[in-house]
Amino acid sequence: MTPEIEFRCTETRDLEPLRQLYVDAFPDEDLFPLVSSLLGGTAPVTSLVAVSGGALAGHVIFTRCTVEPGDFGVALLGPLCVTPELQQSGIGSALVRSGFDHLKTAVGCVFVLGDPKYYARFGFKPDHLVETPCPIPSEWKDAWQSVRLDDGSTVITGRLIVPDAWNDPSLWSD
């Protein structure tokens, strides 16, 4: 039985619990500096947490970006994490869908660099029209994906322009 989960916007008091959540969810990666930088930066973000029994159970952040030329407003999804003991319980999916609900009037498209098998459930498809901010390995080309939140009538092409925190090449390669 899955415990009752509360979903809400990230608050300042969540910063230390987020650090531990990322250590637990990604023991071989250090993603918390990125999350901390995004939360403390000037770029608009949508940051949501899942809370179970008073403890953080999951987190997702969407960073507002643009695609140049044209300055089309989009968002970049990531990181997304769920505490290991609650993975595969639907928390990650609920966080992503909640993020879409928060963003649908603000952006027309969301990008992600992630597992196509996982992100397909949200409608993400490989995107070869918009370039990543930093080079990615050729074998990851189908992991660069997008999903439209608008009617899709505007074709989006160009290069994704991200806040400085995302311009670290190590975030885009293995």
C-alpha cells in the first residue's frame, strides 16, 4: 500500500532534506549543486516536492529557457528524483504531470534529456530540431526529447538557451 502523498511547491525549508534526497536517489551522481543553484538563481523555475509522512519523497524542477533564434519560451525538465524505497510507486509520474499543469499557460514545450522508455509515458518524443546547450554523446540522440503543452502549431527549431547552472558540459555527457 502506497502511503498518502502530498504534492506542493518547494519551500526554503526543503533545501537540506532535498540534499539528502538527491544523495539517496543518486548515490553515484552529485546533482544537488545543480538543484541548489537553480533554486537560488534568477531564472524562473517550477520546483515541486512530494511529501510522505512528513518527509520528502520526491522532487522535480523545471527551468524556464528559450530556444533561439526566436526566443520561444520552453522549459527543461530535470532533475527528477524519488526516494529509492518509493520508486515505481507513481510519485515521479505525478510530479511530472503536476509540473505540466503548472507550466501549461507559461510555456509551449518541455525538453528533457532522459530515458526514452520512461519519458514516453508523458508524450515525450526524440527531438532533432532543437540543439542541446552542450554536446551530448551520439548514442544519446534519442534521449533528447520534447513534449508539446500547446497546440503544436509553431515549429520550434534552434538551440536551447539555458541559465548558467545548466551550461556545465558534465551535465550533458557521461
